[in-house]
Amino acid sequence: REAERTEKLVAGGALAARDLDQARAAVTQMEAQLADVRARLVAAETQFGDAVLRAPISGVVSDRAVNVGDVVSPGTAMFTIIDPSSMRLEASVPSDELSALRVGGTVQFRVRGYDETFEGKIERISPATDATTGQVPIFASIPNTARRLVAGLYAEGRVVTESADGLVVPMNAVNGSGAEPWVLRAVDGKTERIVVELGLRDPRTERVAILGGVNEGDILLRGAAQGITPGSAVQVGAPAASTTTKHAEGQ
């Protein structure tokens, strides 16, 4: 405004032209000062923003590496944050099992201190084997909405490569010494030999799926009892001797 008033006075002959030049120079100087103040304000706001730590994810602080008053350098790790609703399992699988691995495959594992089996899905398979062990690292996501698991636990488990619904019996209930596998079934107090068709085997639980030959609820003799001659009279002591279940898995 002062510059505009000076221009009018110069135009009317009330002031000399040098007064207008001085007024314009003063305006330029004030504009430069204003720009400098604005730049310092932006810098101060940036520094203030950098002084506030914002977590990139929602979770729980599991580790704090600094305390109030500590001086830290850019890039220094200050806090570790975990999302307890979803955990990650890092495991290794023998390289000769690599062909059976796939992203999205199921992993089952147990953790010491927990009387249950946990399950997750493979989300990444390492493109290289471990130079020391020769095994293939895999990474699986584990749902943990109930927050039963905590970070840092050691687990032992397996990768499920095949699964099927059906009848399952202990491996020692099946005799595979002949041309065809068979079981010894107790029916109406007598034994009979039944040829069966086998499906998936689970070496860990020592169970095998039966695809045909027996029905759910049949009573099968196993182990040394298979030496009984078919047609012999037998007496079953307890219903718990039933060996059929409804799910089979292989690894």
C-alpha cells in the first residue's frame, strides 16, 4: 500500500522518482523477508513432525531400544512392533521335499507348552537353500486372533502336501505282506479277512486311509492279533477298539 501511495504522489509531482525507487526496494526486501520466514516455518514444522514417531502398523511394542533423553541418529531402530493377531512361522524343509511345496500350502505345528495343533498357510518359499543345512527356508502366516501364540517360540511341525476325507486306520491294522493288503475284521464274534484298497499314508501318526473294503464302525484286529485264523471265534473287549476316523493327511 505504501508503494502504491508513493507511485500516486510521484505521478502527481509531489515526490521525486527516487522516492518511488526506495519504496519499491523496501517492498522487495520485505517480500524476501516474508519468504525466508515462511521457509523457516516449513522447516520447523518438518522438524516437529520428525520428532513424533508414528507406527506403520497397528500392534504392540515388543521391544524398546531407546529411553527418554537419548540422542539417536537417522535410521536407528528405536522400537519393535508386532501385530499379535497374525504371526509368521519361519521354518526349514529338506530340499528333497521341495517339489511338494507350494505357496498357499498348509502347515501344521505344535509348540511346547500348548496341548493343541496350530495351522497356517505358506506365504513364501525361499529361492535358495540354506548354505549350512542344505534345507529350504519357508515362511507361513499363522492366524492368531485369540492371541494364544507369542513371538519367539520354537515349533515343530510338518507341511501337509495332500489331504482327503475318508476312513483312517492305524498302519498296524493293515497287513501288506501279500500281493494285496488286507485287514482282519471281527463280525458277529468271528474273524474274517478283508482285502482293502489303501489311500494316503501319514508316517508321523502311523495311520493310513482305507478307500474300500471296510466301513465306518467296523472292528479291526491289529498287531499280533492278525495271526488269528480267519473264521476263529473272538470276543471284543471294548468298543474303543474301533480304529476308524474321518480324515487323512499326507506329507
